[in-house]
Amino acid sequence: MNRVAEILGIKYPFIQGAMSWLTNAKFVAAVSNAGGLGILGPNAGQNTVTPDPVETAERMRCEIKKVQALTDKPFAVTLIGGNGGPTSEFTLKTLDVVIEEHVPAVLVNSVGALTGGDYGIETSLLAPLKEHNIKIIVRAWQPSIADAQAVQKQGGDMYVATGFDEGGTLPGAVLGSFSILPMIADSVDIPVLLAGGVSDVRTVNAAFALGAEGVYVGTRLIPTVENPAAEVTKKLIVDSTSEDLKLFRVAPAYYRSLPTTLRNQLVKNDQEKSGQEVLDANAKLMGGTSGMRIGMLEGDLEHGYVSVGTGISMIREIQSVEDVVNEMMADYKD
Ligand SMILES: Cc1cc2nc3c(=O)[nH]c(=O)nc-3n(C[C@H](O)[C@H](O)[C@H](O)COP(=O)(O)O)c2cc1C
């Protein structure tokens, strides 16, 4: 049996990528009901942030309960690792909720190679997760061989090899999906999932041919009926190709976006400034991930940005999550 499907107790080794602002209970349950694994990402089901870690975790509890009402299938919650320092109160409070609500799996964002040596799963997360037998999927902001091997040694269940083709915060190593996947898959024995540009049945098949035991899909799932993104944003993604995307620098490395007024300013800064100056100027303009909320959840294509992967050329229509999963996994044989 496919190891990813077996470990997670799901039909297809198809994992929905955690996406800030762009997940909620309805969407996550739809992925799990379609036979994949849905993941509640940062700010799941929200349109505001709260500075209170307890309220943040309670908001997540509410979303978890909604998922449980919509599906009896496994799903996961995102826990953001320490990013080179201790894990934040926000994550630790969310971890308590994950344990209390018997969530079967988590996606841990490890820092990866960013700090040049502080690899793997942050220790204050690792022990409680193992103690409660919660399955651990690890996706590093900066994936590397050393990080994947550290995760394996710590008992992580699977590792996501993220290529530069992905949407969201881009890895600074600038390795495309076709290069990073075989490199990571050859370096560990735990199952490896491919993230970045997996948007149709051909790219799913290619991932398996290159050594993946599962796929980790973000962008393709945004233009779906159940995704909370604004209709205008879903339509923009469907009507665009990879040629419409522009890259710009922002800490820790790069972002890319479809055309919006804000995107054009970010690209202009990149062209006119250099070094730390461009990183500071663009961080200020983007306002953390609020530009993502404005452009993608609220559909304001003037003040926000639309962050997607380079696989958008393969997306031709807004479909149900179930149709997308079935089409992409059409050639999968257990
Ligand atoms: C709009 C958007 C927001 C994202 N936000 C997050 C996030 O908050 N945490 C995270 O680990 N990954 C995030 N990602 C990355 C995805 O989890 C996943 O790695 C990526 O979407 C896979 O590549 P693809 O978009 O080409 O399918 C985001 C991706 C997108 C498109």
C-alpha cells in the first residue's frame, strides 16, 4: 500500500497545502471527503487576526469542530515551528487544542536551512506530538537534505520537498520542483511529498515518477467552489497563465503575484532598490500576510496581491474540490 495513504488513513496520497487565510472548515472537509487530507492553515476561517494567543487557539478549536461536523475522515492543523527561536505562545496554545480535540495529524512548518543549522522539528512541539501519536508532516520554509534527514531522525512521518514553482513564501534556494524532489527523496527513507506546480494529472504522475509518494497541492485548490477565496480572484487565476506572474524580493527570499496595483509597486521597488533596502520596503508594503488577505480573500486587486504557483497555466475552470482531486489522481494506483 502507498505509505502516505497508509500512515494518514486516507484514500489518495493527496495533501492540501496549508494556505494562510485561504482555508476553512468547509474547504478542508471537502478535501478530506474527496479522499485526500485537508489542512486547516494559519487564520483558517478568519478575516481578522487577534493579538491574543488563547483567542487564536480558540478560533482554531471552533474551526476544528466544524470540520469534525462535516467529515469523519482524517484532517490536519498547521503548527508554525520556532523559526529559529522558541516556538511562539500562539503555536503552543494551538497545539493544546489539537491534542484536546484529537486531531489526527499536523503540518509542522520547520525553519529548515534558514538559520544555517537549527534543523528539524522544534523540540517543544515534537515531544507532545509523539506522545499523543499525532502524525507529523513537515514542510520547511527552506527545505534541504540536512533538514529532511533531521526530521527523519526525530521521527517525523513525512517530509514535503518544496520547489520554487510553489505559491506563497518561496524557498531561497531557488531549486525547481524537478530538481529538489529527487534530491530529497534520495536522501531519506521516510515518504516525501512534492509541493510546487502540481496542478493536473500529468504533474501528479511526474511527481510519482521522480520519487514522491504523495503530492502537496495549494494553488490548484484555490479556484474551487469550496475555497474561501473571492470569486474575482478565482477568475483571475483561471484566466491567467504563468506568463502573467512577476517575482519580487521580500524576506526571507522571494514572492510572486499576478498583476495588481500593489504587485506592480512591489516589483518596482525590486527594480529600483537593492539589498536590505528592497526587503525592508517590500515588507512594509506587504504588511505581513495582510496583502494576501486583501487580494485573495477580499478580492481587492488594487491593495492586495495574488500569490500563486507557476502551475496556473494548467487551471482552466473553477471546479468542485472532489472533481479536482478525482481528475488529478485519475492514474493513481494503490
Ligand atoms: C496563497 C497561498 C498561501 C500560502 N500560505 C502558506 C502558509 O501559510 N503556510 C505554509 O506552510 N504554506 C503556505 N503556502 C504554500 C502551500 O502550503 C504549498 O506549499 C504550495 O501552495 C504548493 O505549491 P503550489 O501552490 O504550486 O501547489 C501558501 C500557498 C499559497 C498559494
